[in-house]
Amino acid sequence: MRLAVEMAVMNMDGEISAVAVGEDNAKFHGMLRLNEEAADIITILNMCRDEGISFNGLVKSLMTKYTESSVEEIAKFTEEFLKQLWQEGLLIE
């Protein structure tokens, strides 16, 4: 899977958001408000934009940062957030 648009993640005064950048700004005009975990998912998907990443690869990457969370917790949150991205047309499988 990969993002349909390149997104920039910004943290302004403790509020994390993501917006489409460059030419992709014409494809997605909105802004996503994110928590830290969702921002990390967007960041990883941006880094893997050309080759994509599997769901398991994404969860594995998140596990390196969120060591106190179980694999099940990380997988559940990741799946829920990816569904939201899919519904917004921001995720390509």
C-alpha cells in the first residue's frame, strides 16, 4: 500500500496535521488532524511512497517506536486509520 498523494506532516502548537504538497495539492484540498501515531503512519507511508509497504511492514515499523504497546494494539489502530485514509481516497493498495 502507499499514499495516493505526498503529504507533509506539521506540528504547530501541539496540533499535528497533514496536507497534500506540491502537485498533489490539486488532488486533495483538505487537511487531516492527526494524533502522534497517525502522524507516524503518514510519515512511514511517505517514506515508502514509491515502492509501497505491506500492512505487516507498517506495523513492524511502528513497533520500534511504540515498544510499550502490544502488536494487537498497534495493528488495530493502524487498520482503523488506514480505513479512514482509504475512505478519503488517500490510500492506494
